[in-house]
Amino acid sequence: MGVVRPLRKSRIVKKRTKKFIRHQSDRYIKLAPNWRKPKGIDNRVRRRFKGQYLMPKIGYGSAKATKHVCPDGFKKVLVHNVRELEVLLMQNRTFSAEVAHDVSSRKRKEIVERAQQLAIRVTNASARLRSEENE
């Protein structure tokens, strides 16, 4: 079986790609750039003065059709064992599996093999694979 193609692959358009940074985080090292809403009574960012940092709002949200969609056209589902992989059987054109980081290399190999049989794409299929040179 060939490579699994997504059912619908529409162009992902982001309304904003730059991160929202915290007011005055460039001035003080103690303020991390992670966004925090300004609460001050005189704050110019909160009052939305021209030329100030923009604040996050609901309008920046992604389109419903492309929300949580990876660039390859699939939505990711975290998988811990082979049984959880079976859930994706009917949705293999919409969702792709991602093997959880705490899964051992032995179980990981079983999951990847079963996914190949069920024609399910695995995003990190090559992770923790050792080449068998000594055999």
C-alpha cells in the first residue's frame, strides 16, 4: 500500500504568526516575554493606543476547517498502545498517529508495524529505531 493521503488538504492561513509579547518585557529582564494581560488603570496597551503592542483576542483564532491541522493535512492523535491505534481505522485519512514519548522501542515497533497494516500514518515512525548492523 502506498502513502496515505489526507482526505481534505486546504491551505492553512494564519491570521497572525508573530507571538504576542508582554508589555515592557523588552525593558526588564525580570519580565518574561510570555503574554500576560495588562491590568493597570493607565496602561496604554490595555487601552489600545495606536503604536502599542496588540492584545490577543478571539478574532485571531484559526478557521474551523484548518484548526489543529498539521502542514501534512492530518490531525494528530497521541497513541500509547496498539489498541488505541485501532480507533483510527476508519479515520485514517483525517487523523495521523503520534507515538507517545514514554513508549518503549519494542512496543513502538509493534505500533508502527500495525499502523502500516491499517494504512495509518505515524508522524514519528522513525523515532527510537536502531539499525541492526551486527546481524
